[in-house]
Amino acid sequence: MAKRRIADVPASPPEYKNKYETPEDKESRNRIFILIGIMLVLIVVGVALLALLFMGRLLPPAQITLPNATVGGNLTNATIGGCGDACLYQQAMNLTDADYCRQILDAKLKNDCYIALSNVSLTACVNVQDHATLAGCVNKFALLMNQTDICTYLPEPQATSCMAQIDPCYLNNGTPRLLCLALEKKNVSQCGADTDCIFNYSIATSNTVDCGVITQRPAQYACVASITGQDKCHDLSGAEKDLCYEIFAMRTNNSLYCTATTPDSRYMLDCIGYFVKHGADYSLCNSLTLNNRWQCYTNYSLGTGNTSGCVAIDPLASSFRFSCFFQFAKQWGDPSACDLINDAGQAVTCYVGSIMNNTNLDYRNCRDIGPIVWRNKCYTEYAKMSNDTSICNFIDTANEKSSCVGAVQQQ
């Protein structure tokens, strides 16, 4: 018998491939199948949840009870992008977004929406139609955000009151505002280069060091003198010394320092003039030479509204006397001051200048005018200026009264 070759032995059939697989290999293979199954289940559940969420977004939101409004009816008919007024209101509440309120068509519901969000949304607050709610929320947001601009959503005087809460210095302008800010922040730098602010701040805080911030030497020395009560102006000379005494006198309200200036200098005239304009006795002017004295008397009358300064001018100084009464009559709207001029021609000039086209004219002063012709003219001009025929009733003469009424009506 021929010997078989090993190569001729048939291979094992396929069904015997795993015939000798160990138990460990089987267990490992089973675990893999289980994990794959779990992952497939999780994927299916996840897809299902996403589908549900997506479908929920497509469904209309649930209805809610609206303040002072009925759900449904016309509200649901007015739709914007598929969402009616009720829906928009709910979206505004859910998202705290006033923009949804803006899209609501019903005016009352829109205002209710803004009111509901007014404490949490500035946009909602400024659109509220209820004045009490608007004032409350605007003040709240202005204070919270520290912005005076927000106050402008309020009418006056509430707007100004609101701004004053945030900025106590708001009601002031110019130097008073700068001084207010400097005192509030306790820092002279808030004054900038404003000398009056620096001066007043230094006095208010009794700090002579801050006087050094003033660039003008006379004011700088006067500042220190005002705080310490000691005469620092004496350390200066010439015009600087005079100006220092003038400032020192005004700041301390002590007219005696005016006499420390050079006699009859413009500094002495200005210094004394300041005090007589503010009510000091015009006898203070007597330390000046004649011409300056007459001007000082004039300053007194123009500043106080008292003609006694003009009366005190020597009648021989006729030009000064006339000028004083004329300026007084125009400035104070009182043509009766012209009666005190002893010269008839000058008096007429005074009547014309103080009555015709004088916006300061006061009809209550017309009755004191001596010459009746100028008295009637005074009433007539005031009636024309004020477009008020009732002023003509103060005229006693029938013809003049009629002419006054006609003059007003013909304008």
C-alpha cells in the first residue's frame, strides 16, 4: 500500500472552527453584545426625547390668566408670527423681555405687560403709561444705575427732583455747581481754575493751603487773610495791594478795608461802590473826591432803588445829577424820578427815555408822575407794550383813555 502524504489529509470542516473555544472567550463575547444592546436602547430613547421636545415647541403655549383682560376673543385673533396678544404677554413674563410687550396690539394689555415688568426692565419702565408707576420705577433705575439721563423720562418738576437725588449739585450752575462738587467730594480740584470756587472752598474748609491753588497773587493773599483774619495784603505793593484789600473787604463784608486802598483809585471806588450797592449808607462815599463821590452816590441809588443817592448829588454837578436820575428812571422803570430833575429840558429827556420803549417800565409808577401828560403817556405806553386795554382805565381824561384803547387795538 502506497504511503499517504501529509499534504493529502483533508482540512477540518468549517463547523469545527470554534470547536475548542474556551469559556472565558465566550463570556467576553457575550459582554460585548450586551453593551452594544444597551447603547442602541439609549440612542433610541434619546431620539424619542428630542422628537418630543421639538414637537412641544411647535405646540402653542398654554393659556394663562391675564391681569384685567380676558383670554381669547380679539386677543387671540391679533397674531404676530403665529403668537397672539395672550401668547406675547406670556412670553414677556416667561423671558422677562419687554420686547414682547411692544408687539402686543391691545393697548391696555400692552400697558399691563409693561407695568408687570417695570421693576425689572428699564425698557418696560419708560414705556409705562401710569404716571405713579413711571415715577417710581424711573427713580429706582436712575438711582440704581447712577444716571441722571434716565430722569429725563419724567416730566418736570419730577425730572429735576429725580436728578437732584443722584446729583445734589445738579440744580446749580457755574461756580456754585463747581463749589458744590468740591465740597461734596472734599477736593479743591473740582473747582478747576475757577478762582471764586477755590476761594470759597478754602474759606468753607478753613484750609489756607488750598488758597495756594489760586493763580492770582492778590486773591491768593486775600484768601489767606480771610481765613486767618490777619492782614496779608500789607505784604504786597501797588495795584496788587489795592486789589487784595478790595477782595479782602468784600469777602469779609468789612467796608473799612476799602479805605486801605490808594485814595480815589479805581479800587477804592469799586470797593466802596460794592458796599453802597448792597445797602451800605451812601455816606461811605464821602471819603472819595467830588467826581468819584457823585458816581458813588449814583451807584447807591442804582443798586438799592432809592433815589436818595441821586438827591445827595450837589445841584451844581448838574450833569452827574441828571445822569443819576435818568439811569434810575430807566433801570427801575420809574419815570417819576424825572420829576426830581430841576431842569425842565433835562426832565423831558428823562421822561421820553424812561417811558418810550422801556421794557422795565412799571405802570404802578405812572401814578406818581407829576405832569399829567406824561402820566397818561406812561399808562398808554405800558398798555401797548403789554397789549392790555385795562391799563387805560387808570387814565382819568376820557379822550386820553379812548386814545389809549385805540392805540392798543391798532397794534
